[in-house]
Amino acid sequence: MADSSLEKVKKLREITGVGFKDCKSAIDECGGDIDKSIEFLRKKGISKATKKMERVAADGLVLVEQKDNSLSILEVNCETDFVAKNNDFINFANELSKLNFNNFGQLDKLNNAKMNNNSTVKDSLVSLIAKMGEKITIRRTEYFDGKNFKNFFYIHSPSSKNTGKLAVLLSLEIPDTTTDILNTFGHHLCMHIAAMNPISIDLDDLNNDVLSKEKEIIKEELLNSGKDEKIIEKISKGKVRKFIDENTLLNQTWIMDPDKKVKDIMTEISKEKKLKIQKFIRFKVGEGIN
């Protein structure tokens, strides 16, 4: 290989991060033209990325962005912890998080947003997949507007600022004046949600399908035990109540005081003033991915 061609291959590798063999093929195919070679590899990268998208990506990062009282949250997945700690992946995720906030957590708009490299997010994602050699996905996003409620967030064991594997956003309807007690409670409640993983605020907003399925499982389990029907009915009601208490935020045992429930603490704090949980979201990297 001539020195000039070798230098072009090296330059192409530096620009794209693609392996020597693929870069040499691109340079040869495109007559030494760097720009055409980049486009050639990009097209080839799309082909590689398509195959990689069939694999499971259950590692990655959760990132939170905050401006004033507004918050956004984003989960970006990859296949291994090795890539999750790679600077290229981290930089991509950090830029995505800012774009996600600016696009109000709307995933379709995020995918078409322009990044600093002047390419769209979806095109930049394809290039990163080709470079990293792993499946990478933008899994889910959420945005909490700061106009009407007081918002809080918590990241468990952050790897860097506003970044980790598990994060919670929380929105509270509170009195006009926010006190230190309310701010502390908001932070502690985020920590509680991270640890206890509730699936709804109260029974009223617990998904009927989830509750029906749990009742069915409990009933089947008790029927197989051979117990009397009346005893089964009594035990079943107790187990259903326990499921509700363990999975609805207001009815959960407060992690800071096991003798009280979350709703008891809220009553103590609010007294005559109104305090209400408006909504919450909990993102844990890879949760629910098979």
C-alpha cells in the first residue's frame, strides 16, 4: 500500500472509528476520496446496525436534565457495561439528554433533532452503533413541566452529574410557600420511590389488568393448596390487600419510619395545607427488557 493511501486509511479511521480493513476497502472503493469513503462506511454502518438491532440492549444510562422547575428524563441502552462507560457513548447520551429537555420529552421529535455534528439524532445513532459494535437504543423519555407543581428528582449512585442507572422524577402539588420540610420530604419521597418501586399512586389509578392478574394468580395458588373454599376467600382478600399496600405509593410502608405509611407522613407534613402527589416516574436501566 502506498504511503498516501495508508495515511488516508489512518485519517478515515480517526474520523469514523471504523476498523482498518473496512476503511481500506472504502478508500479503494471510492478512489481515495475521504468524504465519499465516509458516506460509503455510513451506508455500510447502516447495514451493520440493522443486524445489531436484533440483539438485546439492557445496559446503559438514565439521564436527568433540569432547568428551573422543569425536568426531563431519558434512558439510553447498550448491550454491555463496557460501552456504557465509553466516553463516546456517554457524550452522545449527555447531548441527547439536553435535546430531550428542549423537545419536551417527545421521542419522535428527539430522533429528528440536530446534534452538534449537524446530523440528526437517528443518523448519529446509526454511526455510533457502527463504531461501538453494539446495539444502542433510545428507549424512553419523559418530561415534567414546571408551571403548576413542584418537581423533584433523585439519581441513585450517580456515575456523573445527573446520570446513573436508576432515577426518579416526582411532581407534588404543594402550598404556595415551599418550606425546607417540604423540600426534604420531596427528596426523601424520590428516594423511597427508587427503593420501593411502586406501580401507582393509590388503588384508584392501579391498572385493572395488573390487579386482575394478581387476583387470578392468588386464587390459583390457593386452590392448588387444597384449603377450604371459605378459608381461601379470606386468605385471598388478605393477599390482595397486601399486594395493593406493597405496590401503591400512598399505602407503602415509609422507608424512613416502618411504623408509618407514606400517606401518614404526608398528613403529618401538610396538616391543614394541601399536599398531593401529582405523578412520578421511575426509570431503571434495562428494567423489563428480555
